[in-house]
Amino acid sequence: MRKAGRSLKWGLLAGCICCQTCSAAAAGDGTPVPENFANLSLEELSDVRVVSVSKREERLGDAPASVFVITSDDIRRSGARSLPEALRLAPNLHVAQAPSGGYTITARGFAGNSANKQLVMIDGRSVYTPLFSGVFWDVQQLPMESIERIEVISGPGGTLWGTNAVNGVINVITKSAAATLGGAVDLRWGQEQSGAVFMYGAPMGDGAWRAYGMDHVMPQGEKAAGTRLGDGWHTGQVGFRSDWMRGSDSMTLQGDAYRTIEGQVATTVPMPTAEMRGANLMGHWNHQMMGGASLSLQAYYDRTERDLTNLFQETLDIVDLQALYDFAPIGRHTLALGGGYRFARDRVNNVSGVAFNPERANLHWTSFFGQDTIALSEAVNLTAGLRAERNMYTGTELLPNLRLAWKATPSTFWWAEASRTVRAPSRIDRDIYINAGALGSLTGGPDFESETARVIELGLRQQFGNLASYSLTVYRATYDHLRTVKPVAPLRYEIGNGMEGDTRGVEAWGSFQAAPAWRLSAGLTMMHEDFSIKPGEADFLNRSVQGNWDPRRMARLRSSFTFGEGRDLDLTLRYVGPLRFTQVGGYTALDVNFNWRLMPRLDLTLGASNALVRQHEEFSGATRLSLGRGAYARLISRF
């Protein structure tokens, strides 16, 4: 028993630093019809509006960033049963599934470092945890029918979104309540996961409301040898959203509450189940002014509780306030000013040799930013922005950004970007203490600095009428003060900033309309990483940890074919290269999804995942999950 406990503690010592193993409408009779993006032309798709690049609505075709949009119809046609599964549709993301419902999801590398450089938001509510700057994906659940679109930006977003938006931003945007009137029952069964969702919406005065309840079950996973992991889990969640308008004011109030029971992966002794609970409440107000100016305010409260017996117990309360003022155009200038305040009260119960000192911490972040878009000519825009963000660990961080956009022709768009961004310290970086007995101990670095990145990008987006379109981005990012684990005495280690390095790569994707009812889409990313220990520094975990779990190449090909009204077939072929410095090899997976509208208010979906190979692994850790072939069925009834 003592030996098993020591192994567990030492595994956590590496796991806390290297990876996120802790988390990790219908037709007729007035029923709303979901917008079928597969039936839109490629020119119409470039007119889809996005907000994550500039914090104001703009055409996707004119957004100066490497941005990919996953639409609600993409999600429906793919058969995605969870938010991480939907994110597999983005060619600029690496999505790797781990045991216990955990995922590592990143853009441009660093999957092996808790994926702590990717900011994730749901309707503007940030879901990263200040415990380790990553995301607990096992509790990020949403009804798939409620998602309007997911905007995925690969590349820095620090000026607008703050620290931690280093390598990318994922912004999940749900539908307004008015877009989901009526009721729907969504029943899903599959070998990998099953669940049920009930959602109902109705008009209310000058607006509308909807409420939902969902139940989600995932059975135990297996190792490659067939050994069960004991990591099955079950979650229940309820939520609501209400939207209304009065004159030039629009308001939204929404919230969710959940409870998850999750099996923990057994090592040499059985592990008790873990329990996660949480709730959030968010309000948003927007006021449109004369001439095109607008003022918006957002506030939310988010509470999470995680009880992983024998590992750690945490209660986290977050209050976040944000304000944004968009000026009406002033001559050639379009200005935006904003600010925010974020407070977190984090309480961790120290158990089993894993401790935080102090156990309780009150964390504060204050930020202000300004951004000016200057029309140098009818075809050229220059955007300059700066954010000053203050945190309690390193003081004020400056996050500048400069973007140049050139619309060379109505169908050709060039853009370039240069920025500096940072990942601010988390509690693991500064406050953690792990006692692994005879194997040694690890403490947080009292002087741990922010990890920094200087990024340059060049992008091209081009449209060939309704026949084809593509997006191409090349980038280079130079990093400094990257996290290391340095020896400070025999069997004593401390978290430091002893590593530097760079990444460079290419991101490309496009679509081809092969026939009126058949569209082909493809994506390719290639990345090279080079990291080294700075002179006079040392790293117990080896410098390769920063490049661990990162494939050098990823590719995907998607075929979307519509047979006729209410019947469509989607096939998605995904290739992910081997994960560097691990035993996880590359794999190719084929996902198949067939949708059939049986009746005006009744849809049937049949699908298969990983149809090509019997099993493959996606994530490297102390225990590796093997994913095999799976079949699933889905029935949606609307009323």
C-alpha cells in the first residue's frame, strides 16, 4: 500500500507539471428550421459573422486572423455528442482524449504542458481554472442543439482577451432563446457514450426563454490490452437562457448547474469515485447608440467543486465583470475601449502528500485595453491595440498587438500580425507542494515569472466564386521563461522558468464544391518545435516535455453529401501524427454519420466512430486510454 501511494504521488508530481491528467429545428407548423450551412454557397459561408477576432461583428472572409468556424449544422451533420467531439471538426486544433472524460485540446502545441496556453469561453464566460491555467473538459457539457457556432482562433488573442490567450481562443456561442422555441427530446445511445436531453423554449414578453435538462453516461474505458480502467462517469445538468429587447437595449440572463460522478483510474489499488459539482449565472446587457456606437456590460458568477479523494479537493468561486465601449467611426478610426475585473477564491484541502501553500487563496486580475482600427485606404486597414493586465503574482503585464489587413481583390484577402502575449502564473506554478517520500519533493517557484510569447503571422484567404475557397497561415512564435522543474537540493525540486524555444508552422484548410449536393473540405497543419534549457538552468523532466504530446502533422478530409430533403451523409477522415517523445503512434480514424428526417418532426442519426482501425491511443500519460470502433444512434423528436 505504501509503495502504491508513493507511485501515485510521484505520478502526480509529473502529471501536475506535464499534462492535464486531473481533468483533464424541424419543418412545418411554425417549428424553427435549423440553418443548413451545407446548402449555403461558399460565397455565403464567407459572409458568416464572427466576433472573436475584433470583439465586434465582422465577416469571416474579412477577419485578419487564422479563424475557423464550426457551425451548428456542422455539429449536426458530424454527429458530435459532446463539445470536445465537436472541436475535432476544427483543422487548427489538436484534440486528444484521455481517461475519465478528460481531454487535451490545443492549437499550435503545448499539449504536454496542461494545454495551458489555450483560452476557452462559453458565451464569453472563461472556463479555464486558475489552479493550472487549463480546462477541466469533463464538466464542460452543453446540449449540442443549443450551439449556434464555435469560433476557433489559432494564434494569440491577448490584447482583447487577456493572459492565457497565448496560442489560441475557443469561443462557444449558444443560440438565442428566440431561435429555439418549442420542445425537443434528444435520445442518444452508443458504445462510447449515451445520454438524453430535454429542451423547451417559449416567448416571454419582449423576448423568449428556454430551459434544458440533460443526462450523460460514459462507460469505462480500456487499455490496449483490454484491461478496464474503472473511469466510467455519469453527469446530470440543467440550465436556462432568457433574452429580451427593449428599444435599443438587449439583455441576456443564463445559467447552468451540474453534478458529475466519475470513476478514477485505478493503479495498483482500487480508487474511490470522484464527484464534481458546479453552477454559474451570467448576465449581459448591450445598448446601441446613435451613429453606431455601443456599450456592453457582462457579469457572471461561477462556482466549481472537485472532490478527487486521495488526490485533492477544491472549491473555486469566481466573479467576473467586463465592460466594452465601441465608438462610432471617427473619420478613418474605429475605436474600442474595455476593461475587466476578475476575482477568484480558491480553497484546496491538502490530502495525501499533495498540498498548496496557502490552502486558501484570493486571486485578483484587473485589466484595461484599447484598440484602434485605421482605414489607411478602401482596401487596407491597420489595427493597433494594447492591454494592461495586472495579476497578484507578477504585477502588470503589457499585451500589444498590431494587425494589417489588405483586401487585394473582392475575393483575395491578405493579413499580417505581430504581438506579444503571456501566460500568467497559476497556483501550481507558485503554491504547490508534493511530498513523494523517498523519491523527493516538489515546491512551487516563489519567483515564477509569466511565460512569454512573441508571435508573427502571415495569412491569405481566397475565394473562387462558388467553386472553391481556402485559408493559409504561416507563423512563428518565440517563447521565453517556459516552465521547468529544477533540482535545488538532493531529492528537492522547484518549479522554474529555465526554458526557451520557438515553434513555426503552416495551417491550411479549404472547401471544394464538387457537385451541387456534394462538398469536400480538407485541412492540414504542420509544426516544428525547438526548445532548449537556458544557460545555467536545469530541468529534471527534460526539455522535451514542452514538445511532448504534440504531433508534427495533422490532416483531415471531410465529405458532405446530401441525397435529398432530409437525408445527408458525412464522412470525416482524420490523421494525427505520432506524439513526440512518447510511445503514442500516429493514427488514422474514419467517422461516418448518416442523418435521416423520418417525419417533419422526427430525425434519426446513425453513425460509426474510428471505423478504420480496431483501436488507437491519443494521449500519453501514466495510464493510456485505447479508443476502439464504436457505433451510435440518435433520435430527435420536436414538438
